[in-house]
Amino acid sequence: MINFNYETEFSLDNEESISNWITKVIKSENKKEGEINYIFCDDDYLHKINVEHLGHDTLTDIISFDYSIGNEIHGDVFVSVERVKDNAVDFNVSFDEELKRVLVHGVLHYCGYKDKTEKDELLMRSKEDEKLAMFHVEQ
């Protein structure tokens, strides 16, 4: 089950489409869908989590906590809407496109993809692009 929670004024206007897409992404990676919670927040909210839980005193667009059990995906994905907006401008893409990239990024981590090395990051970007294309085909 995919849940959307809001700790800021932002809200998705297409929760069902996003949820269906994420479900297909999980299935395409031969994983089972457990409980995934997306929590949309602002920079301050996510910064506090970053400092308290990860020891990183930096702003970020996403933090994901993986509670997966075997092949079944479970986790909490915190998304700073402010960072996504700024990154969309920096990367010259729409907010909607950048938001989808961040949403799928968290799930791809649960599927076993990393992004700490250059090689891993290239694979992660490739997988993000592949999964973003799945959303566009579905719509």
C-alpha cells in the first residue's frame, strides 16, 4: 500500500496515478509492494531529520528509510517540496518531472540500487529514466 502524507501546504493532485505507477515500478523490479509512506515536507522539516537521524547538516531533496523485508518493499520516503522546486529550476525541468524522479528514486533504493559511487549513480539515473518513461506511457 502506498500512502501520501503532507506536513506542508503542498498536495499531489494525482495520487492515484502516482500510486499506480509506483506499484508498476516495484513489480517491474520483481519486488512485492508492502507499505510505502511518502511524507511531503519543507526544508526545515527534512533538515531536522537529516541532522537527527543521519548526522548530516545539509539540505536534501529526499531521505528514505528502508524497512523492506526480503523481497517485500516497505519504507518511509521524506520529500522536501522546496528542494524539488529549486532542483527543477537548477536542472531546467518541470517541477512535476523532478518530483516524479525523486519519488521513484526512493523506491529504487529499496529495490537495491545505490548512488554513492559514480558507477552506481549512472545506473541509478538510467533506472530513473526507465521508470519515468513507464509513467509517461501509462498516462
